[in-house]
Amino acid sequence: MTAVSSTEPVLVRAEHDGPITTVTLSNPERANALTYGAMQQFIEGLRAAHSNRSLLLIIRAEGDDFTVGRDQKEKVPGVTKAQSLGLILEANALLRGFPGISVSVIRGRALGFGSGISVQSDLSIAADTATLGFDEVRHGLAPLVVAEYLPPLIGPRATADLIYTGRDVSASEALAIGLVSRVVPEADLEAEARGLCDSLVAGEPGALRLMKSYSARLRAGGIADPQAAAVAELDAWLSAGRPEFPDVPENPAAR
């Protein structure tokens, strides 16, 4: 297992183990609040998952909380608000554009950008005691980036309720509206997450990557005739001998 080098202090670790890249938020003393430096390290970890052509990207955290989101009080000398906010766009694009399967493992609070990670991952498994929500408005901020990407994922009405109120959401409600894909007892979270990841790695890697690409392009409106494309792409992949890295068109959402 090798770690991705990062600047000090290490607030986010990225490790590679065969087909898996694990990105770990590692500042539990501050509830994994994401500073400007932590966001840069998080982006570095996502880039590493891309460059290593990993099949699986696991995003998890040390401590009692996944993350309370961006550090709203931080002021970095020489860095404008636009530059700081731009890191969110870069991280979102790398997460959504990851060509393998992304899995977030949620414990405790996953607020603001933390909920963004959860909902933009392909799969998100949460403890039944987890709390999610987009709380930016409670900090005096307007979550315009969230307002852009969230409606296609959970619907405009649920989005409006979350971003206008900034309220906390229980794990059970997060599952009902689509912020997470599974909820398990907190004591079973690690075992359930390992089982999920093991089952994915044991599958056909080319099939997973092909399904990911097709689904992403379909959501982005990049397939004119979905049924014809599904047949043609599946036939091409099977005829090519089920390659691990299918030859697929570019995903517009990953640009």
C-alpha cells in the first residue's frame, strides 16, 4: 500500500491498494472541517484515483464525524473567495467524473460539502446515527453550487427544503430522499462498508466501468438514442472480449 504525498500538515490521506484508492479525511480534532489546504489535499487524492485508474474510490473519515464541511471562518492570505470556492467545483468535477465506482462511508455529521460528497458518490453507506444537511444558509452563505447540482439528484422540492432551511437531516430521511444509498446500524458500518467494497472488487471491472460511463452520459444528456446506444455499446464491449477498460465516449459531465 502506498500513500500519496501531500503537503504538511496531512489533513487528508490517499492510499492505493491494488484496484482501490481510499481517501481519508484525517483531522478529527476539528470534526474534519475542510480548510483550503484540506481541500487541496482532497483534490490531490481524487486526482490520484484517476491517474491510478482505480476501480474503486472509497471516501471515509477518521473520528466521530465525516466532516462538518468547509471551514467557514478561515481566511487564507493571498487567496480570494472565488479561488477558495473554485476548489469545490474542481472536487465535484473529479468526484462525478471518476470512471470507476465511488463509495462514501458516512459516520456522524456530514454537513455542507460533506453531504455533497455523499450525494455525488455513486454509492453512499451511512450509519443510522449519521446527520446530513446543507447548512450553508445557517452560516450566512448562499449555496449556489449546491442549487445547481442537487436538483437532478434528489429533485427540486427536496433541494429547496434543504438549501433554504439549512436543516439537519437524519440518516433515515437522507435515505428516503436520496442523499445516501444505504443505512446500517452504526456498530456494523465498517463491516458493511468492507462487504460492499469487496463485492464490487469481486465483480467484472469492465462491466462496472461501462455501466458507470453509460449512466453518467445518460444523466448528462449525452446519449441521443439511449436504447440503441445501450445495445451497441454492450455488443462492442462483449465483442472486444470484455476489456477491463472499455472504449467509451467521453462523459460530458466530466469536462
